Amino acid sequence: MSIIEEQQQHFIDDIARLFVPWGVPLTAARLYGYLMLMPDAVDLDRISDDLEISKSSASVAARLLEQYTLARRRSIRGTKRILYEVSENYEEMLGQQNRLLEALANQLLKGAETSRSEKIQQRLRDMAEVNFAARDAMNEMLRGLGAKRSG
Amino acid sequence: MSIIEEQQQHFIDDIARLFVPWGVPLTAARLYGYLMLMPDAVDLDRISDDLEISKSSASVAARLLEQYTLARRRSIRGTKRILYEVSENYEEMLGQQNRLLEALANQLLKGAETSRSEKIQQRLRDMAEVNFAARDAMNEMLRGLGAKRSG
DNA sequence: ATGTATATTCGGAAAATATCGAATATGTCA
DNA sequence: TGACATATTCGATATTTTCCGAATATACAT
């Protein structure tokens, strides 16, 4: 089953095209688009068939997505089989981006401390401020979304 | 002049370490950290010396940063020399991230349209919603920051 | 126009990465 | 424990990316 249709192929490639420039390996990016389209969790054999990649590549890509929190594994009781599905709490991914913002802000502040030029110190502090503001805006947005969902 | 100090080296590498996983080539990432620390715009020869890279690499990296809007070039009247400096409107970079959010949201909606499964349609629309919300939150934050700056 | 200083592009070498099939490890059941 | 099913890792290969120095192009001044 599940020979991927033309339109789905396109969708998968479109999604991949967006993520690849941001450092996500092509296969992982395609897998992400693929998982979005799967109504239920799928196993490595099916991934391998549908995406026409080896099972080892499928395994590597799946665990990479897991690391990014873009996908989750579901272990099946009573068998070693693992199913992968797109992560439902999609917000996690944005949280990831937030971590970069925060880490960057912290580095900037640290750099400001160790700089001897007043101008540079000011610049780095300003940049840090923007990052923190961005992080806060994101967090607030996520909180609002969560409230809406549960409320 | 301007042999880079130990601490500055560290700063540069720390910044680079953050950006490389997001698809920024090492040399460009290091150049970015370096430019943050320079009080004034610098030319390719100096970059090449300080970062210990060839001038061609410096040229490529600088123009890549320019593309990312992380750096700007300043042409010097009366000479062919080009100076590079870190982009002052740092918000640009976040705007860049926003473009990914928006592009992704649009792809998701398009995918939702062409999907025949109700469940998938709903999932893709939900994901798109989060993306749009994130984009809006970012834009609002940037507006607020701009107002604060000019006000 | 020509010469000079500089940036950019080119071609090849080196390094990193992705991918595969085979080998290995791991979990599950009897 | 042994047998089986499945995931993961390993080693080799192919591909891609990065980097350099040399060659070329470009802008400016005389």
C-alpha cells in the first residue's frame, strides 16, 4: 500500500526545500514532510519503501528528526517494531529555535563583558536585548496558544 | 595591527558554534563573530589576516553574510576597496527567520488543500496556524522594539 | 587608454557528509 | 536459553562542500 501520489511527492519536496538551507539533511527533511502526510505512525520498512531510501538511512533520518523533536517514536508493546509519527506538539520545534536565540543572547552578553571597547559592549548588549525580546515574544505566543487549546 | 586576542578568539568560536548547526558554513559563521567585535568596518585583507583564511574565502564568506543580511558592505568612494561591517539592524536577521515561518505556513496550507484525509487537513492547518501566530508575534515584537528605539 | 589596486571567479585538492548493504546488537516470545 | 524480528552501527563508496592559489575581471586614477 501507500505508493505516494504525485501531489504528495510535491508536498514532500516543497517542505524539504524549505528546511535544507537551514542545515537539515535532505533525507531527514523529506522524511519530515512524509510524516506530516501519514495519518498513522509508520515503521522503518514502510518509510524505506515509500521514500525509496535504504532502511539504515531511514533509521538515521528518523532518529535525527526525533532529536530535533520534529518526530516521535512509538514503541509497540510486544514487539521490537518502532513506529514514527510527526510530533503533535509542533510548538516544540519553535522552542528549539528559541534555544538558539537564548544561547546567542547569552554569548553576546558574555562577549560584552570581556570587550574593552565601549562601542562594542553597547552593540553586543543591544543585540542580546533583541534576542531576549524575541525569545519572550515566542514564549508568550506559545503560552497563549496553549491556553486557547486547553480552554 | 589587530592580532586577535585569546578571549576574542573564544567569542568568535562560540558564536560560530551556534550558527554552524543551522547551516551557516564555518568560515562565514566565524566571520560573523569577528565582525561583531570590530568597532569599524574592515576590508578583505584584514579579515584574511585576522581570521587566517585566504582572501577568496573571505570574499565568499562576506558576500554570504551579506545575503543573509547579517553584514553590510560599505563601498569607499574613490577606490575599489570594500569594507564590511556587521549589520546594525539586527532585526533583519529575525525577519529572515520569519520568512521561513511564513513560507512553511503557506506550504502547509497548500498541502491541506490537496489532502484527502480530514485528519491530515486538520493537522496541517493547525501547524500552519502556529506558524502564522509565531510570525505575528515576532513582527509585533519588532514593531515594539522599533517604536522604543525611535521614541 | 593604460596601469594599479582590489574583488571575484575558476579549477582542483582536501575534507566532510550522506548513503548503502552487511554485520552486529537488542528486544521479545516460546 | 534459543530463535526470531527488527533496529542500529560499521565500513566502504559516492557525492557534496569547502578551501586555497592562480587567473580573471572591474573600478578607479592618471
